[in-house]
Amino acid sequence: MFPTLAGFRQQLITANGIKINAVTGGEGPPILLLHGWPETWWEWHHVMPLLAEHMSVVAIDLRGAGFSDCPLDGYDKATMARDAHEVMSALGHERYAVCGHDIGGMVALPQAALFRDAVSHLAVLDVPLPGWTGWEETIAKLWHFSFHMNRDLPERMIHGREYDYVAAFMAERFYDHSSFDPADIDIFAKAMALPGRTRGGMEWYRTLVGDHMAALEYKKQPLDVPVLALGGDRRFGPRMVSMLREFANNVSGGSIERCGHYVADERPNEVAAALIEFLGAKSSEAVGPHAFEPDAARVTTPYFNV
């Protein structure tokens, strides 16, 4: 029912008072991967083996998802960042890179801001960030934010229809549907159907008002670590570099061509190559001369489902 990945092992790690499911493999400088909604650590399963040739890879199920605990509270992104940081500490990684996509990006940013002595590099993939000047205008156009923020209603409506909801939601946000794998959708839907996990995912959205206020405070002390800002050219890619420059001084990145929101699913080779280059490890199997288009190279109107 739930997959494993060759060369990686899963374990439950006590962190911040709860148990977090962590999947680890590879050797070298450590990197932590944080998934988005409605996925689990499996979001990264195409990327992880490529990274593991160069570094120690840790992918977790966020609080409320997959096999991690689903407590009643603690879904503000600062608390979730502490979950993730304590996992890395428990694994013996005192200094590490962190990469987050979607909700995982909303966790990775406060993780870098709150644990500055630990986070060496930050990568944020295709997500509007709380605290960004375009935050309120952007999320007003994204119907699922307000739907997921409703108390109890989404859980009632999604129950028993997890596959239908996840499939429809993700399909709308893919650009290249040749990479859309129904088997992966089944994995994410079955994980959501575990007790409490639909609610856990909704709680990520219900804390966003407070997350926005907290992120405004992070901006008062910009990050100095290297930051990689990437997204699909059909989604948030054209906005990612300028967005992250509101929070950090050393930002690079751009748009992955012919790609929607789920960049690790659609373009895993490009994502892995960009991360390997960003972290200073040269890939032995180059994806091509450009893994992505730099921010200044193109202007593309993002595709929003409103």
C-alpha cells in the first residue's frame, strides 16, 4: 500500500514532542526535503536517488501527513520548522541545507530564519510565501486556500473521495501530463485517507494568517545564506526570485521550462541538477546546459486556477 525506495530507509524520529517519519539515504553534505500539499515524502522519490549520489538526503512527512503524527495543534510554520530541525539534529546533522516545495517552502523559510546557525542553504520551490508583498492579492485568486481554511467542511466533503480530490487538484496544476502518474496519486490519496490526515493537511492552511504575521518579522532580519528560488514557468517560477529577495540577500534561481506547480514530479532531473549545482556538488550526469531559465531571461504569465 505504501511504497519504499531502494537505497533508503524509513524510521520514526521523536522531534518536538511528536513522531516524524523520516526517509534517509546517500552520503555527503546533508539536505532536508520538505513536501507540499497534498503529497508526502514520496513527492521527492524521483529526485532523491539523484541527490543521494552527492549528499545525505533526508525527506520527511510533515506534521499531519503520511506516517508522521497528526496532533490537534502545532501547524503554524514555525512549529513545523522546529519539527524538521529537530529531526536533523536527531540524525546528527548540525548544519544542513533545506529545500521545501509548496507548504514545505512555507516551513523551510522560517526554518532558515529561526535556526540560522544550522541552515547553510535554503531552496524554495514554487509557492507564494506568507510575508511576501503579493501574498494577500495572490491567495485571493487561489480558491483552495479559503476552502481549506474552513473548519470541518473540507474534511466532510473529501472523506471517501480522497483519490478524486487529489487527482483533480494535482492534474490542474501539471503542465506536462506525460509525467502525471496515477500510481503516485493513489499513494497520496491513501496517505490522506489515514485517520486524521485530511484534517492535518487542512490545518496547514488554517494557520496562514498567523504565519503571514510571523513572516513579516523575519523580513526585518534578511537571510545571508545562499537561497535558490525555483518554480514552474507556468506557475510561480517568474515570481520566485523577486519574492525571495524580500527575505534574503543572496538569491538566485528562475523558472523551469514547460513545467507547472509540481516541479519535483514533472521535472525531477532539472530540480536535482539545480540543487546539486546550488550546493556545490557537480553532477556526474548533466541534465543539459541549463536546468532552468534564470529569472531575467524570460517573463511568463503564471497559470492560476481561480
